[in-house]
Amino acid sequence: MGRLAWICCLGVISTSQLGCEGRERIESLQSVKSDKGSAQSDDSSEDGDLLEFDLTAGAPESPANNPLFAQPASRTFVGLVRAVERAQKNEKVKGAFIRFGSDSMDWARSEELGRNFAAFRKSGKFVACHANSLSNKSVWLAAHACDEIWLSPAGEVDTVGIAGQVIYLRGVLDKFKIRADFLKMGRYKSAAETMTRTGPTPEARESLVGVLASIRGTWLDSMVRVRSDAGIKKALEDGPWDANGAKQQGLIDKIGYASQAREAIKERLGATKVRSGFGASEKGLNIASIIRSLAGSDLGEDGADSIAVLAAQGAISMKAGGVMSSGGIVASSITKTIRRLAKDKSVKAVVLRIDSPGGSALASDLIWHELMELRKKKPLIASVGDMAASGGYYLACAADKIVAERTSIVGSIGVVGGKIVIGEALREFGINTVTFSADPNTDAGAIPRGAYMSALTPWDPATRAKVQTQMESIYELFLARVASGRRTPVDEIRKIAEGRIWSGTQGLKRNLVDKLGGVSAAIALARTQADLPEDAPVRLEGASESLLERLFLTGDETAEDDVRLVLRRFEASRSELLEILPTDLRAFVGSFGPLADGERVLTALPLGLRIH
């Protein structure tokens, strides 16, 4: 069976399960009608009196977050931002109804989306929102975005102040006689501390507390401005609140169900129709949307001069499918996309949308090189989501300009390397390891250099010195990359490096960031640098392979070999080990994944950090 037949089979299976609404001529697998419209329904979703933005399922950064079907571009965060911008300019739209459900976006996306809906309100349109529960981040978004905030009667508002959590594993490793043999470059580079210590060093504490204080200040000050209540600061750090308590504290305005809130805003606006502005389509999937999902794109227009937004999300690795792989930014995949964008004459500028804690130092540098090659041909703007830390910042510094939110995390310019040694743990179970050297002159009892990557034996002093030299070289390379990209002397970068993390606000003051803002600001900057008109289309590209890209393989394999390889890639893209972890921890665990694949040097975030 050839490649085309396999695709047809997939189409038949998909349509038999999901339904098909007539036939629609497909002009291109990689694009759709126009960036000026929405692909979510056959009729324009912007012509209604009231637009409903369904955020209950979130808005992922990348269109390729699913190993089988790529997320449609219109259902990503960039698609959401563009939908809000178009609705703001549409005179037929009287207002918006936002459904949060219980979902909560990260700090940076909450900040940008709140700002975008605030601009929507300033244009004279009314916005109401409804939630089943609100968190620190989502109440911040709602306060900026909405004229009226509704909460379900049994809902809650978890405004409990901002805190960060770090897990330290040294105690449990000691119990099992497992040794974490790590080295680092940079006083604040504390990635290994999670395995080598039971608590933070003073430097790690200073770095984290500084970022938390910066984000807290941004959060509290902006909430006071938009809610204009003297007691709001206390309420924001004294939760959780039930619905009645949240209303008394001025955190919400009304209590009721989503259907009641929708009817109330319809009556207020005199609206007769409610259309989908973002989220699940009322009409479901048709054959066109299935093909677009397979291709992984439905924003933009082939042939027209455009801006490409390249989503780079997750841990950075050389290859997919490792023991601790979380998908993320895979060098072999994203470099193909970067090269294609560099050659595409219709792409006049690229926005690299980064949300990454880092990972493999080698992969980071290889991707950096490809980005620099692209930068020679067209403007490259980096847009930082929640973070561009360590290897993530390595990629960002290749851009002409870096745009980040005040609550984004940047920096962590440092290197860590090492391995987990389990030899002593095995001896507890009667398992002994003997290493033999091919060199007859090796001293008795010495560990041959040939086994230095083994998890069964620790490093001897000479080997540790070799690894230290390697790490020093990579650290100096990292500093040089940042210095070149930021057009700043290496000695100046060295002062703000050492593995320390910074908020976007702090990064702006230290020349790690050029402008505060979100992906909208980055797109606007790219448009200006490429001298494109205001209505230039925007294309969203994924850093991972979609199913079609996996099916159309290069090389001389037979069709049968292709299918087997596709299945292996599909299976490898799902890591059962990571599936059992909380979603917030997967990226950070994944950033250590290259160690399991034989690499010894990482540019990874200094800690498994979650900011609540």
C-alpha cells in the first residue's frame, strides 16, 4: 500500500468516526483561505452580535502538540490572540463572552490576553466572563479582560498569593545509595541541587525570591489599578474564597451559571446571535478540518507575503522518543522547519515563540546556528511566553529583538552536567560491577576512561577534571552567543549570567530583553522590520512533525518500511514515564532527558520550578 492510500484510509476512518458535512474543495494541505477569517465554522464567526471565546480547554502554544493529529492553528494561543484582534476591528461585533471553566493559563499568556481584551473593551465593546473556579493567574486575566466577572455558585477563587516550589531528591537518593555526580558553571546554576542537596544554596534562594518578588509586584499593582478597591491586595493573598466571599472582596461581580451569564449579556447588548470566536466549533469536524489537522496548519495563506510564527515549546533535545522525552523542541525536527522558512520567499519575517526551560546544550547550539542563518535572510523576532530559560534563552539570543512579558522568566545563562550513578545501589542487592580495560597498562582498581559515561561507576578526579573543562568551554560559548546576539561585551553578560533567572521586567533592565509585550507585539515588530502592511497574513508553524510530515519520509525506504518507521515514531513520541507526572513538571523532567540518552552537558533551567 502506497503513501497516498494510507492517507486515504486515515481520512475514511476519521470521517466515519467524526462525521462529514458535505464536500469542500481543498486548495492546500498547508494553508487555508485567509488569515482574515476563522476556520472554525463554514460561516464567518465574526459577523455575530456576540462572540463566545471558549477557553475551557486552554490554548496551547504549538499546533503540533498531539503525536497523531496536529492542533489546528486557529485553536492555538496565537490563533486566539489573532481572533481577539480581528473581533476588535469588526463593527458588527457588540461584545464578547469568555468561558474560563476551571482552566488556567500561565502568567505570560494571562498577561497578554488580558491586555488584548482590555483593548477590545476600549474600542467600545462589552466583555463578560464566567468561570467555575479562578486562580491567581486567571483572576488577573479576568480582571483586565472583563467588564463583568461571573462565578458558578459552588465555585471558588484561589487567590492565595504567589509562591514557588522546588523538589529536592537528595534524601531519597541517599536512602537507595544512588549518587548524583554533577558539576555546574555559574553560582546560581542550581539545576543539580534538586538531586545533590536537600535544600537550596543561598544563591539559588536569592535568584528565585527575586523573580517571585518581581512577579508579585506586577500582579498586585496591576490588580489594584483595574479593580480600584483598597482592600484588593489583601484579598489577593488571603484566599481561597467561596463565591459569596469572593464577591464581598470585589474579586468577582456576579454569581451564576454559564448559561445565565450568557443570557444576561445577550439581553444587555440586545444581541440576537451568539457565534464562536474561539474554541470548539458547534458544527464539529468536516473533511477539510481533518485534513488541516493532519497538516497542522490553518492560519495563513500560501503565496502571500506573510509572517511566520514558529512555536518552540518544551524541553530541548537532539532526538524524540527518549526515556524521559516530553516531545518538546527536537533539533532534528525544528531545524528542518527553520530551513524551510529561510528558503520560503513568501515568508518575509519570522517570530520565534519560545516557552522552554532548556535541555541539551548540543541541540541548543545546533538550533541557534540555524536561527542565525535564517536571521541573515529575514528579520527574526523572539517572543517569550512563560519562559526562555537556559537553552531556551540560547535560542532567543539569536533573534534581532527579544520581546517578553513582565512575568516571563529569562536568563539562566549557565551550564550543568553530570550523571546518576547506581553502582552502589546495585551492590545493596548483591549485584557487583567489574570494569575491564582494553589497555593492559591501566592501573589495577582504576576506572578506565572508556567507561566514563557508565551509570555503574562514579568519575575519578581526572575524569571530573575533563568534564569540567568541557563544561567551561560550553559556558564560554554560551556567553559568547548571548554577547553577540545582544551586542554587548562578554564581560557585561558574565555579570548577569552565572545561571541566574530574571523576570521579564528585570531582564529589560539588564538588556536581556528589548521590549515588554506578548506575541502580538512581536508580530507587530516583525511586520515593521519586514515593511509589511497591517493586514499581512500570519502563518503558524510547529516545531514538531505532524502526521503528514511523518508519513512523507525522505530516503529510499519502501512503503512498508515507511509505515513501520511511522509507527515507531508514533510510539516513541508517547513517553509512559512522563505521563504519570503532573503536567507542570513534565517539561522540567524532560529537560534532563538528554542525560538518559548519553549527553553529559545541559543548558537547563536551574530548578524544577512551578510558580503558583
